[in-house]
Amino acid sequence: MNFMLLTRIKEIVEEKGFKSFKAKQIADGIYKQFVSEFAEITTLSKDERAQLEGESILSLEVFRVFRSQEDNTIKALLKLRSSGKLIETVLLNPKPGLWSTCISSQVGCAMACSFCATGTMGFLQNLTAEEIADQVLFWKQFIRKESIRDSESGELAKLSNVVFMGMGEPMANMNAVLDAIAELTNPEALDMGARNISVSTSGLVPGIKLLAENFPQVNLAISLHAPNDELRNKLMPVANKAFPLEKLAESIRWYLEKTNRKIFFEYILLKGENDSLELAAELVEWFKKINAPHLTHINLIVYNKTDSGHEESSRNQAREFKEYLTKNGFPATIRRNLGRDIMAACGQLVIKQNQ
Ligand code: SAH
Ligand code: SF4
């Protein structure tokens, strides 16, 4: 069973024999003031705080923190208290006033995508719902402790957005991911907006269905990377063999019908592999089958180099690819990931740490 923080607070209060209203005070300390230790909750008496000594709030602890010199990106390696394994999470500030975190759902990943550092680790373990949601709480605590300020408002950074684009395939650990989203959006806990949460998947059809049924307001991002099965099987062997492009298109049509929400497609441009205009034309044909240009957006991603042997496309090729899609009615933008100097793309840091 997943041991979520709110439940644990109630249990602690009972166990220690505190008055039951103390549960609310502790929850306020954790979710409104973002204290890092129970001892910082000033509404508790000295004696109560002493009784909570040694109890940790988070299911993970900080191992190392890396700050980008290029932008405000901060990456943390966190150690799971349960197994000692490391995961990555990133704090992003794409523009003044907007703070977002990229969180992990698994240690490693079984999908073995050829371009992805996490994919080369293989699958090590699923995270629990608590370990997933605690990454967000970790950053809320970090912002307060380190006094991370927004350049526009001068106030402490207001972390409002969450993307499941860290290590792992969220839809291969869907029960925990759904429980974590429930915790993130719970008004008594982190109280985040469902529309500010995005789940990125390599295209696992049952997960897409579960997301639409449970959290239709949560954004869906699909990692596409290729317009035909032959190429997609090479780049994303596990995901595409399980759910080839025809099946994926069918599931996307169903999703759009059900939710009427825009889907974001990720397409990493890999030099000489998936970036030709012939493939752009195939991509347009595939999107025509979905037939909802106003509800699809294509993010063309500049590749972060790993040891995989792939290369990023030239700027010129990327621009031509983008213009082809846009001219043919399917809007696309080129996106450079933040924090390239601290290897903020998926899995890169844990791998380096283990080398
Ligand atoms: N497993 C999920 C979510 C994690 S990966 C998925 O695949 O969608 C999140 C995004 O990071 C994906 O779009 C993935 O393709 C991208 N990514 C992985 N390695 C990358 C790299 N080296 N450079 C740029 N993007 C990368
Ligand atoms: Fe797993 Fe996503 Fe990396 Fe593929 S890109 S190996 S699905 S984390």
C-alpha cells in the first residue's frame, strides 16, 4: 500500500497521542509553509516537536544539486530512502513568473529508446506515489530554504507546473502516477491545478485511456520521434512494438473525442535519421489520420547529446522540417531544452554519477 503523507500525518498524530487538530497544524506546516523538518512547525509545542525528532517528512533525501550557469535551471539527484537508489528531478524557469518541475516516475526505464540516457540503464524499480509527489514537495522546500526568487516579482518562486518527463515511463507505473496526481491536486495537500500537470508517454495505449478517464484535465504529451513503424521500432523498440503507430493514432482519436484537450507531440530531431522532408511528409500523413490540427501541437526537440551515437540536426534542417509541418497545417515549434550545461535531459546525470 502506498503510504501518502496526509495519511502518515494522521497516523503519527494518533501514535504520539497528540490532539487531533494537530494533524491540520502539521499539514499546514508541510503544505503551506513548506518546512523541511517537523521541528520547524512552530504551532507544535516544544515537547511535541521533540517527539517528532528523527521522523523525516520526505521519502527521499538530497544527494547532489547542480545549478545551470546558462539559465535558472537547477537539477537535483535525490536518493530514495527506501532503496538508496538515485533519481533526477529538475526545477525549470522557462520565463519570468513561470516555475515548473520535471519529475521522475521510475528508476531507469524498460522502454530502451535508443537516444535516451535513462533507456540505457534498463528498468530498476517503480517509484511509489509518495516518492513521485515528494519530488514536488522537495522543490517547494528547496525554494524556501535557498530563497529562490522570481526575477519579475522578486518574491519566492511559485512552483505551479509539473511535467512527468524525468526518468522512467509514467504509464508503465500508472497506478502510482495516478495516486501521485491525486496527491498533487488534493486541496488539503499540494493543491496544484490539474491543467498545470503534464504526463509524457512513449505511447502506452492503456495508460492514455486511464489518464483520460481519471484526470481529463491533466495534459498529455506523446513522444513520437518517427512517422513510420520501421523507424519508430528502431528508435523506440519496446513502446512501438507493443503499440504501433496505427494503434496509437486510434487511441489518440479516442482521447481527443473524450477530452477535447490539446495533445503535445515530442519529436527529437536526429541528424540523418528522422529529419528529412520525406519523413516530414509522412508525419503530415499520419497527423491527417488524426485529423485534429487545432488539437495537436508538435514540439521539435533539439537533441541533448548522450553516448548513443545520435547527432542533433542542423539548425537549417530543423527549420525546414518545422516549416514543412506548419505549412501543411500542423503547427510545430522548435524547442531547446533548458539546462543543457548540467545535462538536464532525462537520465543523463544519474548515468554520469554511476560511471
Ligand atoms: N518516458 C516518457 C517520459 C520521460 S522522457 C517519454 O518518453 O515520453 C521525456 C522526454 O525527454 C521524451 O520526449 C524523450 O524523448 C526526451 N528525451 C530523452 N532523451 C533525450 C535527449 N537526449 N535529448 C532530448 N530529449 C530527450
Ligand atoms: Fe523511457 Fe522515455 Fe527514455 Fe524512452 S524516452 S527510454 S520511454 S524515459
